[in-house]
Amino acid sequence: MSDNEFIAGSRLYPLAESIEREESVFPLRSMRRLVCPVCGHENAHLGRPKFHEGDDSGEAGWGGRGDLVEVPVEGECVHNWSVCFGFHKGDVVSFVKVAVEVVEGNGMVYDLEDWLTARGEVDA
Ligand SMILES: [Zn+2]
């Protein structure tokens, strides 16, 4: 993998878009749920984190030269995404990568952009 292959064709969101804004229901006030960055759904399931070697040459494919940690998340809505941390020479970059394929409960598969357009939720 090289250059921007990891993020190519994906929709990216700032990590803040995936962090619940309301006060936490958890015992510690600083804890916040991850929410779907696309629709805000609160329930999701974590997958096993993946480590992508960047080899100081962009091999992780996230657009930077260093390594990448990817935490897959499967939403109970219709969206799947990954919380990602790229790092290189002391800079840590966070972003959320959303899968471009949306599979609804009836088995219909949509392109994410088409799914958003159909709901009038496309932003710039
Ligand atoms: Zn969603």
C-alpha cells in the first residue's frame, strides 16, 4: 500500500464527529460514547485494532509517511467506520474513515454518497 490508498474512495470525518456531545451516561464524566459520524447512532461494536506499518515511506496509505492504527467499528445503524490514528515524527493525526458501502437491513446495498443524497444530508 502506498500514498493515499488506505483512504482512497472513503469518506473522512474529524474524530470529533464521532464523539457523543451530551454528558456521559457512564460513571466517569470524561467518558463519551463513540457515535456514528454519518447518522449519530449511539450503538456500535468494536473490532480488533489493526496496525499498518508506514515504514517512513507512506506504506500505511493514509497520506502521511508514518504508521497507522485503525480501530474498526460496526454501527448498529447501517454504517461501518474506522477510528484512525496516523503518526509520524511526533505528530499524531486522528480521523474517522467511513466505508462507502451502505448495507441496509433489507439487504439493499447503496453507495454512501447516494445514501446521503437520498436523505438530503450531503454536506460540502
Ligand atoms: Zn450510521
